[in-house]
Amino acid sequence: MEFPLINLEKLNGEARKDTLEQIKDACENWGFFELINHGIPHDLMDTLESLTKEHYRKCMEHRFKDLVASRGLDAVQTEVKDMDWESTYHVRHLPESNISEIPDLTDEHRKVMKEFALRLEKLAEELLDLLCENLGLEKGYLKKAFYGSRGPTFGTKVANYPPCPKPELVKGLRAHTDAGGIILLFQDDKVSGLQLLKDGQWVDVPPMRHSIVVNLGDQLEVITNGLYKSVEHRVIAQADGTRMSIASFYNPGSDAVIYPAPALLEREAEDKSHVYPKFVFEDYMKLYAGLKFHAKEPRFEALKASSVNLGPIATV
Ligand SMILES: [Fe+2]
């Protein structure tokens, strides 16, 4: 059982059917896959990587060290359960960019991040259509489902995981599933640490130069009524090396109404015992904010109880 590696270039030739099948298998059984030949220029990725690492060294590292010292984290004796060993900042691209407000970035860094985000947005939409094809949903269905009144929310979490003196006591990032739609990760090609939970075992997501790691968020689990699942993952802090992680989240707009695709429910007509809830995405996010590091099922249950106001899910 190998971690799924998908060569997107093969979609354009005879191997299209096999490649779609590999993506389908990864979505159904892993919730994760790694892409190569995804069309994002490697030199753009290299430039963003060096700018990100430089910005971390110049502007973020000392802040992180101060935080660690103020909390006495480098000398803890028991497991730390209320924080993560990571240094982060967030950039929003859609519905409108806030990159001009992010402090300490050079003009070049802002320009390169914008260009990268634009390419990733296109890749995310291309992937959503491949998922539609595999699910037997019309082209554009998922994009439309995420649209709401102002289009999708698209943003990037830039994280660095510095070397940790007590990796057995502090997680880089505690286990969670992602709340949103589809997530595209540009991760360090040397320092590992990302793991996903597969059949009760933590499996490493292998670092690979110029690859993009993709995973599915809770909203795709709801829309597919559980056919695809968001999968728990975590980051193990490392004793050596700083791990870079640039994770971009293509999520529904805040007022998008999320519910299982009627066409998929109809196909499962015999077994209607488990239908996921219908809700407004922003209500899900309010719930998630306090419960990120808890299991997702109680979130779905809580929203089921409050979903009556939005009307039933039509199975047409
Ligand atoms: Fe995550």
C-alpha cells in the first residue's frame, strides 16, 4: 500500500482513464494524494520557497524563540496539549486579497505569492472537476456548490516548523481534519513530519521536490455523503531542520449552503440511513473554530440538529 502519487501529465494521453482511476482510489481510500507534473512552474516554486525561508529567518524566527522562552517550552517535562510547535501567518486571496496588509513581506514576495496563488486556484478548480468526473457529477458542480454569493474563499497558511528539543512532548501540529474543501500543500522537500491516519496507523507523507500534496476537507465529505472522507493528519516536530509548509485552502464562500449532492443520494437510495447535514458554511466554521482538534463527527451531528431551517435535501 503505497502513498498515492499521481502524474497529472498523464491526463492528456492514453493513460487518462487510469489516472482518473488512481485519483478516485486515492479520494476513496486515502483522502490524500501527491501530484507531480501539475503545471505549476518549478522555478516559481523555488523562488517562493527561498523568499519564504528568508522571511522566516529575518522576521519570524526570533518571535518564535521569544514565545518558546516565555512559555518555557524548550524545557517541558510533560506532553503539551494546548499548542503547536509552529510559526505561522495567513494570507487571503479570495474573495479579495489581503496580501498588501501582511507585514514584513518584500514587494517581490507579495508578487510571487500572488502568482503562485493564481496558479493554485486554477489547479484546485481543475481537481474539483476531475472529482466531479469520477463522482458522475456534472462538470462545475463542486465549484458551484462552493460559490455562495461572492465566490469561494481561497487562502494560504504559511507555516515553519523549527527544530524542537522535545518532539516526543510537543506536536508540530496536533491531529485534525481540515474543515474546508480541497487543500493544496507545497511542503519542504527535505524535512519531513506530515503524517496521515490510515486504517488506524500514522503514515508519513513523503517529501518530494516540486510536488503538491492534496487532501480533502470536511465539506467534500458532506457533499459526497461520505463517499470521500476528510482524513486526520498531524505534523510531528523534528529535532533537526526547519520544515516549511505552504498550505492553500480552496473553501466554500461563507454563505454557501453545503449539503450532499442529490445525484449521489439518489444512487445510494437503498441505504438512506446516513445522510450528512445541510448547513451554511460559515456556521460550520464557527463550530470548527473551537473544535478543530476534536473528532469531526460531533460537528456533523450538531449541524444536523440545526439544519431543519434550510429545508430538506431534495433527491432529484
Ligand atoms: Fe490540516
